[in-house]
Amino acid sequence: MKKGLTWYQIMTRILTVSLIAVMILTSLPVQSHAQTAAPLELEANSAILMDASTGQVIYEMNADVALPPASMAKMMTEYIVMEKIKSGELKWDDMVTASRYAGSVIGSGGLLAEGDTHTVKDLFHSVTIYSGNDASVALAEKIAGTEENFAHMMNEKAREMGLSDEAHFINATGLNRADIGEFAPQGIEGETMLSARDSALLAYHILKDHKDVLEFTKIPRKKFRETDTSEMVNWNWMLEGFKDSVSLKSYAYEGLDGLKTGHTREAGYCFTGTAERNGVRLISVVMGTAGERERFVETRKLLDYGFNNFDKLTVYAEGDGLDELQSVKMSKGVKTTVPVEAGSELSLLIRKGADSEEIVKEAIPLPESELVAPIAKGDKVGTLKVSYDGQEFSIDIVAAEDNNKAGWMRLFFRGIKDFFINLGTGIKNLF
């Protein structure tokens, strides 16, 4: 006859069964509403990922360290050219003659000789597709007389855009001072420097103000002259347009249509990219990768991180009423208050599974001295500030309807009414 189990044996069996149960449970897949992205392990000196519609930053690494940007500096050259086109000061069919400097500058391009004449549009194709140093110099000299004068324009524009104090341009190409030798600027010191954040902000502004630049940057290949036997092949291997290329299709990225590569010995390999998927456009920057291929590999990591882990949330649509402020008081109007609404759309990228209550909103009306009739529907009457993830965004609060100026008689009787209301309130407060 077996003896009963001892206390020790009973406890040992309970612990064994419990351990087996835990092992079984932990081997089952766990369902989670929140998707936590794996940490990015980028092999680059610096990087940043930005929402092209708002400038919201969703990833950064050493983003404020000023580094040589190489040919990414040409984004500023492109911006100024397109600004001159937009203003009418420059036309796409204007002719440009290459100077000795433009015909002899080293590096990418090499399609111009001194005295060659081409249209602004032809040269712009060379800059945006082939990163042409020669075309960049020719356009700079066409616009400003000298490249040094053009570099001053670049630096002024950098200040207007709100780039960092370290953002600095010495030429239209991004080449180092030693590379341009006798043509180096005498009145501008230092070297061209940009941080990853500066490069992203520059891309943000060119996409915001001159989005048609993408009609140039998305071209995979193009002949510079119709008589040429070979084509300019875009240095941006990630273009979606390369998806059918035998040699480059492994780099092609869905939705990618710009923006600018760069490489010098000092800068390493750099790339400012932009891609759009499902109504979300992102701007990515990597600086200082070890090789040409690596800048695209690291960019893919960045863009995948953004598209896979964030959703677009429309915080306000244009014309939406505001819970934070339904109306504003106005003086001298037919109506004493005017309903308000959001003046434009504001959308943010929210991590999947995150709580939208993390978004903090504050409605700030204009000072009373500025809220005076007449006012038209759509006129600004305040600012709506929205904070999320340590960043602040704002849109205008606007009048939802007209409010005409009241006649003198209406204002007179309103004044009498207000006087007696205030008098009665004052008397009541005495008791």
C-alpha cells in the first residue's frame, strides 16, 4: 500500500505544473493593439524624418549637427531658380551661355563647355537629374551675375526659411572651397554646411512653395541634347520610375519622386528623399553614409519606419467648428459676436495605437482692439495652437460669417443699454 504524498512532493508537483503552464502561455502569440516600432539602427552620421505637410518630425538622430551636405545644397539653387520663374524674372526658354568657370568646374555634370548656350529648362534638367555642377554655376551666374552674389542670395533665403544659424552656403553646387580653386568666393568665408534638420526644412519649403520641382526630380533618365548618344541617369536610384530597370529596380521605392543626392570626400554619401503614400508625404534625410548604396538602404529604413508605424489624423478640417472657442466678441458690428471655424486643415502623424488625447489644443482670440467690425467670412480672428509629442503647430481661427459695421443709431442705443447693464451690475455688487 502506497503511502500518501509528502508536503514537499505535493509542492514540487504544483510548481512543475505551473511552470509548464507558463511555458505554454508564453509560447502563444500575443495580440496587441499598439504596434511598437523596432529601434532604428541607422548607419549614418545624422538623419531625420519629417511630415512634408506640417514639418512635424517623427524621427531624428544628430539632426542639429552641421555637416557638409555636398550636392544636397543644390536644393537651394533649385528653390531660387523656381522662385525667379514664378515671379517672371526668369523664363524657362531664356538662353544661358556657359562661362569659363561653368565649363571647367569639376564633379558631376560635365556636359558644358565654355560658350555653350542652352535654355534655363535644359540646365534645370541637368541640375535636378544629373546634379550638374556646370549647370548650377551657369544658372547662378545668369540670375545673380556671379556665383558669389548668388551664394549671398542663398544665405538670405536660408534666414527667411528659418534654417539654423550654422546653415551656410558658399556656392551653388555644394563643392568645397578647395575644389573650385580660383573661383572660390572672396567675400564669403568657410564652407557650405547644413544639418539634417536644415536639409529637411529646405526640402519642406521647396515642396510647399514649388512642388512642381517633382516634375523634374522624378525623371529617371533623359538626354541633355537630342543629339546625345547617351542619357543623363538620375543619381537618385530610389525613384519609383526605376522599378522596371534591370540594374536599379532593387532600389526603387513606391511613391518616391525626389529629391537630391550628394557626395564629396568630406561629406560622404548623403540623400534627401521624399515619397508619398496614401495621402502622406514624408521627407527623409541621411548624411554621411559610408557608400553610395548605403545612403539608399538607410533611407529605406527611415521611410519604412514612417509609413509602417504612423497614421495620419485630421485634427481639424477646414471649416470645422471649434469646441475650444465657439465665437468671438466684436465691437462696432451689427452682431456683437461672430461664430468661428478652422481656417485650414491641420493633420498630424500619430503613432499607431497611440491615444489621440495626447493632443493638446488651445484657442487664442485676437486682442479685443483688433476684433472690430466690419469683418468678412474667412478673416483671421485668432490662432489655434496644437501641441503633440513636444512639438507645436498652429492654424488660423477665422470668422465663419460676415459682420458688417453697425450704424451710428444702433451703436448709440447699444451704448445706452450697456451703460445701464454695467450700472445695475455695479449697484448689485455693492450689496
